[in-house]
Amino acid sequence: MISRRQFLRGDLAGRKPTLRPPWALEGDAFLAACTRCGDCVPACPTNIVVLAGGYPTVDFSRGECTFCGACVDACKPGALHKADAPPWRIKAEIGSNCVAFKDAVCRSCGDACAPAAIRFRPRVGGAAVPEVDAGRCTGCGACVAPCPASAIALA
């Protein structure tokens, strides 16, 4: 099933977007500026910046982003540039394979969420289900790794 977000982006094939490090330039501007030096990878204190296809990406299965800016400081070509803008616009999305939707009690994502963007809506006769408050979600990814069903994605 195609999500509303995929439809609005024109992504009818359901491809996963490439997650770049925080404060990455948009699209082709990033690809043009990034020299693939990899200096941003060891600079990340939480080890979530990895190389994929030679370019830096973010792997939230390894941890969360603390928005420290170390990757930006290490990026001499300027592909990562801290402007007066948020680090990115990605938000957590909880998939239908979440164990709470199958009446199992699980709150691992909510426990990991420091800004309390994941709340649990009680259901009569079933386990409470998680909901993401997009206004509070920073896109840090802290909720991804603890999820036992790999039901959380950031896009």
C-alpha cells in the first residue's frame, strides 16, 4: 500500500529515501559539493554517519543523532553546512508491523524518545498504540534501534 507521503512525493515504487547527515545540502547540490572524503564519518560521536555508495548517509540502527554538529565541522567541502535552518525535516513514522498493533505491550520507542514525541493512545481491549507528534519529533532517530520489530522509519 502506498502511503500518503509517498504519493505526495511521487514515489509510487516505495523507494526508501537516502538519509544524509544533518544540515546536508539538498539533492544535487549535496552530490556536487561532497568529495566523498569521509571525514564526517569518524567525526560522528554516535557512529551513525556511514558511507554508502561512497557518500555519507545516516544509519539509525546504530544510534541516534545528538545534533552536535561534529560532522558539519569536519566537512571541509561544505556539503554539510549549518545554516540558520533545522538540521533536517525528517520525522519518525511507525509502520503497521509495530507489535503494539498486534496487541503486544511495547513502549521501547517511547522510552527512548527524549522530546516525548511518541505517545501511546489507549485502546479498549488492546494494547496502547504509539503515535508520533510531528511537532515534537526532532528526527533524532533514538526510537529506531530499540524497536524490536524494526517498525520505525524516518523519512
